[in-house]
Amino acid sequence: MLVFKFGGASIKNAEAIKNMASIIKKYSDERLLVVVSAMGKTTNALEDLLDKSRKGESTIDALNHLKEYHLNIVSELFGLKNTPTEQLNGIFSDLEKALVSESSYDEHYDQVVSKGELLSSTIVEQYLSSTGINTTWADSRNYICTDDNFRSAYVNWEESLIEINKLNRILDQGIILTQGFIGKAENGKTTTLGREGSDFSAAVFATCLNADSVTVWKDVPGILNADPKLVADAQLFNQLPYKEAAEMTYYGASVIHPKTIKPLANKNIPLYVRSFDHPDEPGTIIHECELEAILPTTIIKTDQCLVSFKVIDFSFINEENLSLIFGELAKLDIKINIMQNSAISFSIVIDYRPDKVEALLGHMKDHFEIRYNTGLVLATVKNYQQNQIDEYRKGKKLLLEQISRNNYRALIGS
């Protein structure tokens, strides 16, 4: 049994969807579950719609533009016959209603942004069926059960296992097409698993179904040791151990969602990262293996925020102060990308989300003097060589630097 995941770039237009169908057709005799993301930059567009709505601005033009984008793809795929226009209109109608809400931002976000995957999966399922591929559309919210931690929901594995195993009888009849990124809380509300969470969705389905493998189809040849847009001579990994791949995602490598590796490693399910433009090439396999040497890997995280807490009562940064800070970070679900302390201050680097930062400052201002900087870049070089460290130190404004046996990390200001 196989699980495939296709991201937004692989279904961004009619030509891309046709290419996706040609890949799936080669595996149509397999028991196959396919997970899709929203099309192209739809998630970004939905986030923009949400922000306009919450600011009280008109959403008419942006909504019409998004609708036109999807209907143009439908027109190119189907012409005038058997189009899923009625289903899409229903989703857009639900989207308009979802935009009007007085709920918290995170809950509002999930009800709006989740519509992208519903739109894409509706179009793709009907197109696959029209080409003769026996395909069943499944609503992942009926199978991936979560808590109500909106925007970064935690999977209830016990409940999800029960529900996902119900898909086995459908897999015996043909391919299942479902959505990544989204699940459902016990209260019936739609939840999302975190930005770019479709990889994790694929891992959840694969783990519960005891899949033979997961394949993530990307617009890159596999996992590279650097972003090819930033490093001209980026090299391809033919294979990676689970542990190395997990660390790369932790430090910010964007090819695979950070939560994806652990459940697959626990079940020893290999993960392939392959190119949808060159589907006959092997790409990268992540599995249990040992490598004598691993290429230095450069990982860049942008839009970082440095927050520094300084004690205000002439005491030191001690366990009590650290417990206070970590407790608040846990409550706000803020992940630390790097941290460092001196006798009287403690600094953390986090992804910049204004709402989270403002909440953190508000809750901690009575305990610490707090300063923060935004617009920063965090560079990590795994398995570094000295010349790479020397290069990062040339002409750059380094706000923070750490060196360990295997990793070099530098926070760079503008």
C-alpha cells in the first residue's frame, strides 16, 4: 500500500494536474492513497482574504480573483462537460460565510484557510475519474482526529487509527484522494496541522494504514544540501537516515514538514522525495541507514525574531526565571529555534508572528525588561567545514552565534 503527497506547485495549473494524473496512472493497480495540498499560492490568498475580513476591508475582489483562478483551471481540464462547478460554488459559498466570524484569529484561520484543500481535492478527484482512474474523494476531517489547538492541532492517534482503518475497504476498490493539512476537533470544528502540514497528513495516513512507503512529489529533484535558489552548487542526497532528516527539518529545512519523520521512523516506513517534473528519477530516500560521511547542509530561516529577557531586580537568570519563560512559551505554543543566556539575560530566536510576540510581551513585561528585533535571518550549517564559518563571518551583522561539534548557527541582522 502506497501513500503519495502532491504539494501546491504540483497542481498549480491544468498542465500540472495532467502531469500528476500521468504519474498516478502508472500506479493505478496499487492500493494508493493520494494527499493533495491547496493549488499554487491559494493558501497565501486565503490568508490575505482572512486578514482583509478581520480588518473590515472589502474581500469581493480577492474572492472573485481566487474563484476565477480555480474556475479557469476547471475550464482547461474539462471544457464544458462534467465540470465540478456546482461543488466548487458550494465551497466558495461556505468560504464567504466563514469569513464572517467573531472567533479568535487562530480558530477563524482554520475555518477559512482549510477551504483551499477542499477546492483542490474536488477538482483533482473529478479530473482523475474523468481519465478513467477509479478514484474516491474522502474528507480527511472524518479521519484525522485532533484537539482544538487551532493552526497547530495535535493528532489524536488512537481515534485517528480507528477512523483511518475504515479506508481499507475503499482502497480495495480504487484510489483514495484526500486533503492534507486539515483535520477535525472533537467539537466538530475544522483544524489545521500547521503551515505546510500536508506532508504530516500523509505520514498520519501511512502510519495508520501500515503503508509500504510515502512519496512526496516536489518541484526539486529530492533533498538537497542547500536551497538551490541561494546556493548554486547545491548537491542531492541519494539517501538520508531518519535522524539526520529530522534534525534538518527541526532547523528549518522546508522540503519536509518537521512532524513528518517521527511516525514514519517509528513504523520503519521509508519516505521518498521525488521530482514531479522528472518522475522516473529516484530522488531521495529517507530510511534507516548509516552513512560514513554526510555533506555539509545549509539551512536558512527568514523572518526571525530575537527576544531578550533581562532581569529587573539585580538577580540572575536562574531556574525560576527560566521556568517562568518556558511556561509562557508553552502556553502560547511558541517554538524556540535557538536560545542563549548570560548571567542577567536570556535570549531566544523564534519565527516572527506578531500576535504571538505581542502576547508574550504582554504576559512577561512585569517580570523582565524585554527587547526584540525582527526581520532577521537564522543560518544553520550542519556538518560544517571551517571555510563555511569564515564565509558567514565576512561582512555580516551577527547578532548571535553558536558552534557545536556538528552544527554552526548564526543569527544575521540587516
